[in-house]
Amino acid sequence: MAVGSAPTKNREGRMSLGQHLVELRKRLFISALAIVVGMGIGFYFSGMAIVEISRPIQELAQESGKALLNFDTVTSPFDLRMKVALTLGTVISSPVWLYQIWAYFMPALTRKEIGYALGFLGAAIPLFLAGCFAGWWVFPRIIEVMAWFTPEGAANIYQAGYYYDFVLKLILAVGIAFVLPVLLVLLNFVGVLSARGIIGGWRWAILGITLFCAMATPAADVVSMFILAAPMVVLYFAAWAIAWVHDRRVAKRLQREFETESSQ
């Protein structure tokens, strides 16, 4: 849907369920197309990415001489290239699908809402990339810590599909987790969620962040868990602060409009 255009609405100014589904289908199609294009670019760089992802295993093999990645099927190497290409394509196309998320919630963009969209993208894209970098930074530590529990005399033979799935999902999961506070701000700006609602659930939010980081990092690596959790908690409260400022501005504007109408 072009910027500034609006779908057909009913008399109450709302889209019907069917129109919402059509809009969702359109946004999903554009996002999928962008990911496919990014996947084509990512396939070219997938070889270099696989080398870097495999580096912790190579370093472990140099230290102990008993670490190996095992491809247990004929098609595993090709499947791996496609998975890495898909992950790289998701990262490369993030500006497109992040914008489609915003455009679905705000299908008719006024001049003011275009500014919101640019602000959303300006915050969401760097945060998503920062989250992917955080996942990339922490996964070698996870491999190292888990290797400490290998019994003496045993070898670490990693099933390649499982190993690369773990790394790629970790990177994307942390990237998406870093974007969630921006989505909270988005829901606040469109009037779905208030700042009071955000701060009211802070205990559950911290618990959820802690559980997520505990699952994403080994139980023995408490340092990595806190390194991941700290910026996510900060981003959550930053989202609440932005929503609080926005709610105060809206309340003041409504108060002025009410006083103007009362005086007239």
C-alpha cells in the first residue's frame, strides 16, 4: 500500500476483518519477497559465514584434538548453505520487513505518522542488528563452556545440522528480542498499550527476559546470561519512558482541547 493511501473503511472508520486479512497477506508477501532477495545475496556470503561459525569448533579441536563437526547425510552441506543464506537474508532484508510490521498497524500514513515510521525504523533496525551481534558474540562462549563438561578421554563430535541450527536461531532470537521494546512503543503510539500498562507488567517482563536469556545461554555461564539480559532490561524501561512521555503529551493536548471546547 502506497504511503498516504488508505484501505476502504466502514462508517466507523475501521477496516473489516476481511480487509485486515488482505492487508496482512500483502505485508507478508512483501516481507517474504524481500527475504528471498536477501537470501540470494546471503547465499553468496554463506561460505564465509560458515567458516566463522565453525571457528569455535576449530579452536576447540586445536586445544583438545577431540572436536569435530559431523555431516551425517548426503544433503546436509547444501541444507546448511540454504539455512545460513536464509538467516543472512533475514538480516539483510530487516529494513523491509520491519517497515511492513509498522505499515500493517498504520496502513494510512499521515505526515505525522510518516515521522513515526521513520523513527520506528531508525530505532528498530540498529537494535535488531545489535541484537544479532550480541547473539554472535555470545555463542562462542556457550560452546566453550559446554565443552568443559566433556568427560576426560571423550570426544566432542557435533552433529552439524544441530550445531548450526542452534547458532542461527540464537542470533535471530536475540535480534528479535532487542526489537520487542520498539514494538511496545509502537503499540503505545497507536493507542493500544499505555505506559501504565507497560510498567505494570515490569516484573513479568524481567522474568521473561531472564528465562529467555537462561535458555539462550548455558546454565553454567551466568556472566553471558547477565550480559544478554542487561541491555534487554534497559531497553524495556526505555520503552516505558518513551511511552510515558508520549502519554503525557497526549493527555495535555486532550486537556487543552477540552478547555477550548468548554470555553466556547
